[in-house]
Amino acid sequence: MKTKTESATALLEPREPAGRPVVKIFGVGGAGVSLLDALSREEFAGVEFAAVNTDASSLAASSAPVKIHLENKLLRGLGTGGDPERGRALAEEHFLALKGACEGANVILMLAGLGGGAGSGICPVLARAAKETGALVLAFVTLPFACEGNRRQHQAQHGLERLKTFADGVICLPGQKAFKLIDDNTSVLDTFRITGGLLAEGVRGVWRLLTRPGLIQIHFDDLCALVRDRHSESVFAFVEAGGPARSHEAIEKLLAHPLLDQGRALADADAVLVSLMGGKDLTMGEVNRVMEQISRHCEHAQIIMGAAVDAEMKNHLSVTLIAGRNASAQSAPVPAAAQPEHARRHGGISGTPAHAFPTAPQLSLEQREQAVTRHAHRPRKGGDKMLQAQLPLAIVSKGRFDKSEPTIYKGEDLDIPTYIRRGVPLN
Amino acid sequence: MFDDSNVIVGLEIGTSKVCAVVGELNEDGGLNITGVGQSRSRGVRKGEVVDPAQAEEDVRNAIVAAEHMADVEIRNVYLGVTGGHVRGFNNRGVHPVVSADREISSDDVQDVVKNAKAINLPTENNIVHAIRQHFFVDGHDHVTNPIGMLGSRLEVDVHVVHGNTNRLQNAIRLVRGLQLQVDEIVFNGLAASLALLSSEQKELGALVIDIGGGTTDYVVYVGGVIKHTGVLAIGGDHVSNDLAYGLKVRLSRAEKLKLEHGSAIADEAAKGQTITITNELGMPLKTVNVEHLQRIMSLRVEEIFQLIEQDLESAGLCNYLRAGVFITGGGARIPHVARLAERVLQMPASLGQTNSVSGLKSALDQPEFAAAIGLVRFGSFKNRKREGKTSFTQGIKGVFGKLLQRA
């Protein structure tokens, strides 16, 4: 307990050169505020919580010490009515107040649910305000469920686009992913609790990563670089295990994590950040075991690894994992500026560009949106130009195999008689 | 009769026939085949059940026939599975030995095998077999049992055979529906190889090709362990279908022509020969050119071997098969098939003979039964293992328990 109070006081001293960063967590909009309330005060000792919303009733219910009510006479305290433009206008109006709230922090974490008026409208403005005060901004956002309708999806994508331009990093949890965690009987309330819990886990992981003394330090920059431009695709997992076999348990839990799709998310990832935290009894063997397993699952990814010791975590091992995949199918070529950094991380050996850290591809807004949309499994409006397939001249009946699954091998339908495919004449 | 502890039954639900083979373990551990039951299969295409009701009836008939012949009551079976969805690949697991004295313990071995089995499969797939190959201790090759050795890095290769869970379940559920327990499911190609190969041949390196009605399963052994498995969803059915199409006859007629006049290599003697197809009254209906028949058939069988050859070539295994190719399954009955295999694969080829199994001569000699006999063999390994003796199958671990319980 003693160490905790010490660390808390250390945190309260702003901008101490060797000290830990001052962190503020903002909950924005209805969803954001309730997410914020779900985070336990004790665990985040020394962190300032602030709730930002346009809806007076949501703020009144919140337990956050700092509440910023964005209001306007015209709205009469009723919120934005789901219009992000209104949210944005309100936030602009109160820009100075937001900026004032951000003042003094090194790191700002934002929690929000995109799709509605407040979250999608206010978040980008708040991120801009935070940037102007010189803080690093990392946003944790949820995207709406597919069943919430096209309009909300569209607003969420727009909000995300704008947020990306201002925030250093966005970690995004599509609501649709929660479907993997629930069954038919899960109540709506529980579903929201689950998605909220996942985001909270992410915040907790990042918070620990930033505040606990690292033996192998992960810098906030590393984190931001990882999540930048991989928004729609970043997944995170936070697992804890105890006991003598904790490293095994942690790996097993990690691979069984629903968001990681039984480890397949790792296989697809092109950059993975892993942070291990244990008590003083954390052994190098354990670190090695966990990392070996993780790196085996993501052969193509660049791995950023950190390890830290927390005296309070006796016999426990926690692993925070954030995996990012570049949303665009082809990884962008690595610009010269990114090369030295990459080389440094690999101990002077530079890999192929495909393994490297791709920076933002220069895409227009529409292109980006399209890329994001594609991954969010939404039908595209325009649709791709369909190529008209050419029908073979002679239609060969497959006889017995007409209705069975075709045997396709390297593009050849092996159910069609060999002599026909090879054009051997019978005469 | 009711003490069935050493009665082992292999059930293969094939595309052209369902067959059940009953084997008994005698006192000295030898395997004796005591009964065979078979029935025409009507509910299976390309090795997979497409008509459960029909298939269930066929399985029941085969089981009943086998029960009659062996005079036992069948309760448990080892079920053979195949299908185009079944795939195999090799995976390596690594484990650092962290104990102070660097001695490898059985825990380390368990860990490394577990690591090797942790693989990224599509969610809808499930592991059928994870077969242990060799251990490596500090990069040192070909260690069969590392317990007690000193080293800092333990690695193991496993060969993983996996398939689509739902499609595998179909067959399991069907057998369950007949109030039979499925002891374990076994990949047909693996079963056939167990029936045919001696340990010497496995050591030398061998390829077993089981050409069945709907699929062609193949397994490669190198250095005593399974290195490669594969399934092509092509089989005898395709040959018949090609003939029916090419010669413009009914499928049943094509089937008959295949059996009577088929050949894997187009015969010189067949040139210009014709067969007259007659109806039941003996009236001529149609004449068929034998040369065409054989050419159509030859091309198809040749293609099967070519596809296997390409696969082995890309796996880099062609030069390790010193014992050669063993062909079994109904396809082994095609005249000259071994010669064709020899020509395409460029290694000695022969028809597989079941070995170190005694019992019904009529069953052992037929290539169609190789897989089912292999299933019994697999079961006998399992039984012996249960009794605590060491055996080859210690490396073959059924990781399918969970799936069996779920069905």
C-alpha cells in the first residue's frame, strides 16, 4: 500500500523530468461517460477523470470529479440529437474550456462511443484541444453495432476519420466484435457491459504500461506509432495469470482471447506490442517463454516488447497485447525517414519492407473511408466493377458430380474429365 | 462373446462401399482378422456423407454382416475419415529447457509437444491427428526420446492432420445414431499405411497411395515417421464418370466397362478393338471403342499420380522414398496401375500387401480392405498402449476427444 501512495504522489507532480507522465482520462458522450464510470477509481490512483457531454442528465449521474457540460441555449440541455455536427459546433464553442481541462497533462486518454452526436462530434475537437496543450492523445473508441443502422455507422466512420487526424492513436473496438463474446441469451445490458469491460481492460493495460517502471521500457511513442493508421484493425487483449505455471496460463488465456480469434488476429497482424508485468519474482525464462509463443504466432509482425516489475503483483503475471494490421491490403512502401528507426529496432538489420513499419499511406479521404468500410463488413454503396466472367464454349456436364462440391485444384475443376481439360481428341 | 476388450472394429464409410473389419488381439499381441462385413455405399460422395439416411442403412448392413461373420457384438468402432477438406502439415514446437542442470524432463517434453500443437487453424477446422516426428536437442537431429538428455533447447516436429469439424462430425453422428461408440477417428490414408508398411519400409521412406472410390489419400513416411499426408477428392468414381461422358453410356454401364476392360496404360493391343453393348435381350445397342476407353481412363489415373508428384515435389520429398510407392484401395485393381505409377513418379511401385496381420485370407488379399484393416491395426496399437506397453502409437495422439464428446 505504501508504494501505491508514493507512486500516486509522484504522479501528481506535473512534468517532473524523470517522473511518470501525468495522465487524464476523458469520457466523452453518453457511452464515454458510462465507460469512465466503470473504471475503478482506486486502480487509477492519481489520474484525473473528466466527463464531457452535452446531455445534462448523463453528466449528473456520473461520478467523475470533473464534469464539463457543453451546452447551448438552443439545445436546452437535451443533447445533440445524434447529430455530430451539432456536437462539433458545441465543442468548438467551448474549445477554451476543453483546452483548460487538458492543461497540465502529458497523456490524455479518451473514451467514447462513436456513432452518436456527442462522441463523434466532440472527440476530434477535444483531441485537437489536447494536442494544443502539448499532450499525447490516445483514444479508445467503440464503433456501433451493425444493427444500429447505416447512418450511425457512417457518422462513426466520419468521426473516426477526423479523430485520427488529431489524436496520436486510436484504438477501435467495433461493436460487432462483441458478438463473439455473447450468445443468444445475453441481455443487451450485459453486452454493453462486455464491450465496456474490454475497453476498460485496454485502458488499464495502457495505463500500467505508462506508469509502472519498465525494465524494458515501451515508450508512449511506440504505442502511438503502432495504433496510428491501423485503427479499424487494432485488437487488444489483457490477461492475467498467477501461480507457478503462470506463463503457460497467460499464453493459453491470450490465445483463447475472443478478440484474438484463437490467435488468428496475431497471424494477420503486422505490428504487435506486448507488455509483460510481473512481481519481483518475474523470471527471464517466463518472459522468454511468453515472447517466444507470441512471436511464433505472428511471424510477419514487428514486435515491440516491454517488461516491467510491480512490487504489488506478487505471483502474478499480466500481459497486455495490442496488435495492429494495416487496413490497406498492400503495405505501403517505407519512406526513407522511417528506415533508421526501423533499423535501430532490429539491431541494425533491416528487414524487407513488408515486415517494416509502414507509415500512413497517402490516401484521399474517400479511399480511406473505403478501406475502413471494407473491414467493417459493410456493403459498399458503389460496389466494385464486376468483371463479367466468360462462359466456356462447350458446357461440360459433370454428371455424377453435378451437385457435389467441385474439386478445384489450382483453378482447374478436376471433376471434368481429364481428356477434355487437356484437349485430347478421341478418334 | 461378451468380453470384447480385445475385439477391435474398424469402420470405413467409403464412397463405393462401407466396410467393417473385426480383429482380435491374441495373447502374444498379434492381430487376427475374424470378420469382414461390407455393403454398397449409396449415401457418400467424394468420401463424405451426403445422404445420412441412406448411408446409415449401408453402415448398419455392413456392421451386421461383420457381426455375423466374426460372431461378436460390435459396440465400439474406429472410424476412418477422409474428404477433400482433410489436410496435413508439419509444425515445429520449441521449448527452452530452464532447469538448473539442463536435464530434459518429461514435463519439458510435454511442453514442447503442446507448443507444437498450438497452431493457427481456421475456427471451423479441428485436428484429427497430431503425430510426433523427431525431437531436436540443441539443433541435434533425430532424437527419439530426449528425456534424461542434457540440452538447453528442445524442439519437436509434429505432423498435424486436420479437417473441417462439421464434415467430420457428420460421419461420427451417423455412427452414433446406430448406437455405436466411436473410439477414435483416423485418417484413412494413415490407416492404409499402417496396414501395408513394415517398419523397415517406413524407415527407408515410402509413399502409400490409397485410390478409393471418391478420394485418393496418400501418406509419406521418411525416416520412420510421417512427413506428409494429402487427400485428392478424385477416385474411381471420376474414372467411371469420365467414361460415361466420353463413351456416352450410362454410369452403371461405364462402371462395368471400367471393371471389365479398364487399364491404366492404353494397350497397343486394344487398338481398333470394339465392344458391343447389348441389352438384356441380347440385342446390340452400341459399340464402344476400347482404345478410347483406355485412353480416357489412363489420362485420369495418370493425372492423379501427377498431382501427387507435384505435391511431393513442392514438399521436397521425392528423393527420400527409397522403398518406393505402394498402391492400395480399389484403384490398385486397375491393370498396369503400378507401371503407370512407376513411370509418373519415377520410383519403384508395387501393389500394397497387408503385413503382420493374420486371419481371413479373403479379406487380407483385397486392396479395398487395406484402410479398414489399418483401422483395426490402429485400434490394436491403442489397446496395447492402454495396457502400458510402449508402441509406435505413443507418438500418434488422438486429440479428437473433445470433438467426439460434442457430437
